[in-house]
Amino acid sequence: MNILIIYAHPSNKSFTYKVLQTLLKALNMGNHRVEILDLYKMKFQSDMTEEEYEREGFAKTELPLSEDVIEEHRKIEWADAVIFLYPVWWSDCPAKMKGWFDRVYSVGYAYGYDKNGGKTVKMKKIKLGLVICTAGHPNEFLDKTGIAESMRNVMLDDRLGIRFGKKEMIILGGTLELEKVANSHLEKIMNVGINMDEF
Ligand SMILES: Cc1cc2nc3c(=O)[nH]c(=O)nc-3n(C[C@H](O)[C@H](O)[C@H](O)COP(=O)(O)O)c2cc1C
């Protein structure tokens, strides 16, 4: 499988980085081709420019796309599976990744409308979309408060939406007491990586 990992964390000292390393180790054990988009490392531009807003805000698909956005589209078209990996910040992905959706999910590509008002998507339908996020709060708290459900709604139902076949979200919670959860979380990711084909 061609697997694209879209990763957003600014520090290599983080637990999320350890999750990335574990995931890569597991995926390397399978017959996969893996590409990582490390959004902080590549200094991905997450802010939309005024020119881009002119295109996106008014669906002016005749206006050109930025070169870096076109490059991201090429990577999406290559992928059979996309894994989004990030820490939960204020109940969502970091702004860096939110900006990836703002700019890369451009009108006429990730969404659009035909003459009759029907929805059109030019983007390739990707077999699997897997969202992995680390969270300070324990999973029980995120479930009880409805935050986990809202994160699933936004990431899986809206952002991945009809563009992906199978969709799954794994929340690795309780990282404020890391020593209690780290091993079982990393074991889970190892198993997920090894069994990617079974999704
Ligand atoms: C700016 C910021 C906002 C955060 N917001 C949340 C949050 O809304 N919910 C939550 O469970 N954890 C939150 N956390 C905790 C992180 O999710 C947690 O530190 C991370 O998942 C795991 O640590 P890492 O940074 O070492 O990878 C936040 C952390 C930071 C730095």
C-alpha cells in the first residue's frame, strides 16, 4: 500500500513523535511505501493568502492554485491510505494541520458543485483514512463530555467525508499521566501498523 502520513507536532521530544516512530517501525514490517508530510518541519504554510481566499471564498476555480497546494494534491493522488497524526490541542488538530485542510482541500478538487447544485469531488477516493491523535485528557473524559464524538464528527464525517472509503479514529488519551498509558498506546500503534492491510 502507498501510505501517506500527515504529521503535525513541533517537537521531536514529544510523545506524539514516539507514536510516529512506532508507526513507522510497524509499517516498515509490511510491504508498504510510506511518505511522511511533516508539516512543521517542512514549514507548511497554513495561512490562506488574500489571493487564495479570492479563489476559495468565491469558488473561482479559473484562478490558479499555489504550487505547494498542487504538490500536496499529487501526494494525495499517490496514496492508498492517509494517516493523520497529531496531538489534540483545544479539542482539535493543531492550527498547522487545520490550515492544511483550509488550503489543500481546494474548491474544484476536494469539493465543488455542478450546474445543478450537485456536489462534485475531483480528488481520488482513498481506500483508508486513519486519524491517530494523542490527548492529555483520558478517553473516558473525552467520551463522557462528548468531545470525542465531536472530534470524530469533524475529522471523520466532515474532513475525511466522502473522499475516503474506510475511516477510523484512534484517540490515545491520558497522556498527562504518560507513564500510565505510554506502553499500551505504543503497543496498540504497533499492532495497527502491522495489521494495516486488514483495515
Ligand atoms: C496548546 C495545547 C492545547 C491542548 N489542548 C488539549 C485539549 O483540548 N484536550 C486534551 O485532551 N489535551 C490537550 N492538550 C494536551 C495534549 O493533547 C498532550 O500534551 C499531547 O497529546 C501529548 O503530548 P506530546 O505533546 O508530548 O505529544 C493540549 C496541549 C497543548 C500544548
